[in-house]
Amino acid sequence: MAEERRTLVAPFLRKGTDTNGMMLGMLGCLTLTAAHFAWRYDTGFFLRYLSLSAASLLIEVVYVILRDGRLHWPRASTAVTAALLVLSVPARMSWIQIFYGILVAVLFAKCMTDRNALRLNPMLVGRLFMMLLFTQGIQEWLNPSVEIDAFSSATPLGLYLAEDTVYNPLSILAGSIRGDWEGVYALVPGAPGEVMPLLALVFGFILYFTGIIDWRPGIAFILGFGLTCPILGMPLFFHLTAGSIMFTAVYIVTDPRSMPGSKAGRLIAGFLAGVINAVVRNHGYYPEGIVIAVLAVNLLSPTLDRLAFYFRGVLLQRATRRFNQ
């Protein structure tokens, strides 16, 4: 574990590891998640995960050589971007299609973008590119263990969208998704990162207690999503376990690059992302709305930070006046 250091600029986090240590810790949890999916569903997936993660590092190295004419040791955050993308799409999606998504995420959304100018989550930019270009491939949820017709398979969330049927939330939480629905749909797991929400929660606690992630955006995301679901008439426990809610709360909305830096800003951004995701799930074409929800609050990150600083200053002024009186 990297040596801990303190951040002295309020109201940002005051405790945490150095950036490289944070990314290595995150990458370790993601790699274990990929290994779990490979062990339980598809042994060939882990090779795909490692190969595409390595490809992302090569993209960064080549980019720096072309830009600066020198060799550059790639950052761990680049591998994290690729790992998140591989774990958030169908396990059997085309290698080349996933590589294109990683190329866009690493090259255009990470290496070529000034984080102070455009604070977008690079992985989500790559996934948005894949959603627009590979509309069919990103929704073909094939069972890794058997060959079946893509149109006869469905994830629990896809089944709810198509037939308004709720799969057992406890089975989803434990990652036990199997069988079929009335002989029409073969039930299959979703993206490798969302197969077992309980595993994401365990890793979330580990990452928090080691100072790698902040609890605020993740908890606020779950709270915003959880409060909106009953308002929209959506079964709460099912939607909290189905899809990538837990995966997003641990790995995506906690991204320090794209989310607000202030504590209040992170709370508001996480809450808004949860609300937007629930609305998209209920009204949108795609069964999941993570990409739209999180990218939307990424665009609001600078504004949320400014508002947090402004109201913090106002409260301090009032407190000072009362103390002087």
C-alpha cells in the first residue's frame, strides 16, 4: 500500500493514498472482480480482460512517444479506465469493438483532454461511443457457458424492461442468475462487473477503509436512486440489486477526476446521478442509465464546486458575525 498523505486544502478529502497507490488499489479490486467472473462463468474472459487492459497502456505509451518523442511509463489510471470498460459491457462482445471504446476513452477522453477544461469520466465517454456505434453488440447478453440465440436471452434488468417481471433480488445479490422465464427468455448474467453486487460492496468497504475512495458520492448515489424508485413506481430492492448500481457506487461516481472536489459537491453530484439514473431506467430506451446520469453530473462538477465554496463562505461569514457579536 502506498504511503498515506494528507491533503491540506479544504474542503477536499484530508486523507488518502497518493494517486498512483489509489489507482493500483482500485485496479487490484477490479482484477479480482474479473477473476471471479472468469472462475464462475467464463474462463476465457480473464485473458480478454488482461489483453485489453495491456492494450490501453500501449495506447498511452505510443501517444506520448508521438507527442513528446520519449518513452513514458503508463499510468495505473489508464489501466483502471480500460478495466472498468471491459467489466461494464457484455463479456462476449467483440474484442475489436471493445478496443475501439478503449481507444476513444484513453486517447481522446484521457490523454488529449485537459481535466480542468472538460471533466468527463473517460470510461463513460468510451462506453457512450460504443453505445452509439455498436448499438446491437452492446446489448447482446449471451450466456458465457452455452451457445444460445442472443434474442432469446435476457438479464434480470432486461427481463423487467421487456416483461415487467421482477427476478429474485436475493439471487441477484449473490450472483446466482440462471434458468429461464416461461421458456421464452434464457436468464443470463449482465456485465461482468455487475454479476455479483455483494462483491462490489465488499470491495467498496475495503477501498473506503484504506482511504482510496470517498464514501460521499457512492452513498448519495444510492440514496438518490433509492428515493426516486418508489416515486416512479419501481420495485426498490430489485432495482438496487439489478444492473450496475453497486458497481457504479463503488467504482464510477467515486472518480476524483470527473466528480466535484468539494465534499458538498460530491454529495450533490452523487444524489443527482442516482435520480437521473432512475428516471432513465424508467423512461429510457436502454435498461440502464449510468452513462447519461454520470456524464450529466460530470458537466455540472465545476458549478457544484463553485456553489459549495460560495455557500461555505456565506456560512463562515455568518458564523464570524455571530461570534463577534
